[in-house]
Amino acid sequence: MQWETVIGLEVHVQLATKSKIFSGASTAFGAEPNTQACAIDLAMPGTLPVPNEQAFRDAIMFGLAIDADIARTSMFERKNYFYPDLPKAYQTTQLEKPIVGRGHVEIELADGSKKSIRIHHAHLEEDAGKSLHEDFHGMSGIDLNRAGTPLIEIVSEPDMRSSEEAVAFARKLHSIVTSLGICDGNMSQGSMRFDVNISVRPVGSDTFGTRTETKNLNSFKFMEDAIALEVERQIEVIEDGGKIIQETRLYNGDTKKARAMRSKEEANDYRYFPCPDLLPIVFNDDYIEQIRETLPELPDARRDRFLSQYGLSHYDANILSGDANVARYFETAAGGDAKLAANWIMGELSARLNAEDIAIQECPVSAEQLAGMIARLVDGTISSKMAKEVFDAMWNGEGSADDIIEARGLKQVSDSGAIEALVDEVIANSPQQVDNYRSADEAKRPKMLGYFVGQIMKASKGQANPQQVNEVLLRKLNDLL
């Protein structure tokens, strides 16, 4: 039997506000545990929440960016459950009247095809704290710094049919929220977390199968792997005569294994009820239109501009415009030569960032430094080979391209007289190779140039301009025919 995969996503986006959604406590990442949880976050008696307007503005910005309905009246409920990192024993969230209603996000797949993924809604809520299971000798520690951090939870319809579509959708959401500036997009710090609902059904069926939810995936690669593993598991269970149990699962990206965590809860299991401490939030049309006027350039518009302004290929423009941080880096580095900047960012720079598992915001080579190096490539001061040495030195903190070129004596020899002298010397010292070149078939001669070029570059200590060397060498060898 052939099977069809059905996927829906619930995406938790941590908003980049300076303070929490209902208190003035800081949301800065990396503080000592439990130093950024105030009395409101800890649900101390007598405390009352005060809504953070910026969180509402951020949520509305997202809704406008995906062409969604914006609720004119939005309400908060209490979602009741008991867990050590939830000090109130309930989460303030939205159920009946979320701030963002139905919208859609268009994705583009590797084959160039496009698909619209429907958004069911996006709601505001507070984050929980964090349970820490390492270094506690069989116990768990609780860090409540994250408690009360504002989130929007984006809930899609089950419109995706493969891991490729799910990852493309997740990447597009990442691109949108970072372009809007409402989230820093740093998934390693938990700024975006993905819950993936997965089911399978026979091809041609219009009835959904029983779904499972794999929670808290914080990388696109983990999402892709977790989906593949769960789809394979479900098909195997069904074909062996078993039934899929609706449950919540966890995926371990290090071991590449998944396990059941608990049976899947329904809304009524949480005993939602309206939050008595928060009045309904009412937005008028003028307020929403004011926010619409502040929307920055969105990913699709930025891609189209990169195509026209910089003359990039569709592939390059898609890659460089997809992440707002990468796009900003590229535009700063592109001053000297946009195509060279694109090649370096998608090649050497990207490889280094991946190898060291760091984001482009943390890159030790600034966009200005890369632009300076590219300028020296364009004006012929250094060769491509020298540029790699300069890039290594910049990565290691040795300063600007010009400083490194000067300190290491890397300036390329482009003086025509000096290059002619080098070529003449190598030809004079290579009579056998010259005779071989002269007697060879015309089709074989280009391959024989490598010996001469190698000797010339060796004699110049790698500093001769390769393009000029090839031009002069070819001319002089052909004069000997």
C-alpha cells in the first residue's frame, strides 16, 4: 500500500521584547538562573499582570505580514496543568479569541514549485520556565528566567505532505519573523521551537489518520530527521496490524532516536477558563493601520529586489534573502562586487559557520571586513588563493584585509614586465617541456600549461597574478611554435 504523509506545525516564536509579557522583568538570554523572575512571574500572592503593549504590536505585525485576520477584541485564558517549571500551575494563553486569525504563507520548493500553507491562527501566551536535567545527580533543577517571556504560537492547518514542505514552511516563518524584527531567530537559544503533528493515510484517502506530536524541535535538520523517523514508524505499526496511539513524542537529535513522552491531551484536559486578572484587549482600525505602515521589507519583496538590484541568480537570491541577518550581512559586503560577496557568503563563510555551529550574527569576520577583502580581490591586489589566507587570518582576529596583506606581504604581482621576466625564465629553464608542448596535438596543449604555471607561481612565491601569467605564458609559448 502507498501512504501519504500529513503534517501540521505549531511554532513557538519568542518575541524580542525587552521585558516579559505581564511583568517588567528582563528577557535577556544568558543570565544566571532565577535572577530574572520577579514576583509576578513567580505568581506570588497579591501580584497582578500588566500587559506589555509591544508584545501585542509584534503579534499584529506578524498577522499583517501573512495577510491574516486581526482580531478587534482579543482575550486571555488560563490553561491549567501542573509541572515544576510552571510556578502558577497555569499558563496565561489564548483559546477562544486569539489575536491573529486565519492567514497563509507561501513556500517555494527545490523544484521551483510553490504552495500556500494555511495558518489557522496565532495566539499570544507566556512561556514557562526551563527544567535542567544535567549536573544535578539524578534530580532536576528549575530555571524560571524564561517564565513569562512573550510568545506567539503559530498553528498551521495540516497542509504539508512531506518533510521538505514542513522545513520550507518553518524556514519561511523564520525568515518572516526575523525580517519583522519581532524575534532574533536564534533556535539554539530556544527563540523558535517547533511541534510537529504527523499522521499517515492511504494515498487517495480524504480521512486523516491518528496523529502524534513531536515536541520542541529546535533545528530544521532535527525536524527533517524526526519527521522521516516518525513516518517510517507509523507505517510500520499499521502494516504490522497495530494502531497509532495519539501521543506526544520527543526526538533526540544527538542519538537520532524518538520516544513516547505521554498520551496526547485535548483542550478540555487543561480546564481552560477566562483569566479573571486580564480584561479583553480591544484594537481599533487606526491602531492596526498605524502598525501596517511600519512593516519593513518582507522576504519575498527582498528576494525580488536582490534579483533586480544585484543581478543574482534566483537560487542565490533565495538563499541570501531568506534570513534577515544573512541579508543584512550580504548587503554590507556587496559594495565591491555582489556576485563575489554572494559566493563567499554561501561558500567559505557558510561552511565555517556550520562547522563551528554559530549564527552569522556571531561571525568573527564582519561584513565590512569581508567587503574590504573583496575590494582587494577586485582591484587585483590579491589572488583567490591569497584571499583564502586573508580570510583565515580575519577569522582568527588578525585585523582587516589591508592590515593582513601588508603584514604578510601578500600583495599580488601584476606588473607586466615582472611577469614577462618570470615567464621567460621558466621557459628558458624548461627546454624539454617546451619541446613536448611544441610537438603535442593542439587539443593536448592546454593541459600541458599546468607545469609552466606551477613553476612561475613557485618562482613568484605565489604572488604573480594568475590571469596575467596565463595570458603571457600562452602568448610566448605560441610564438615558439
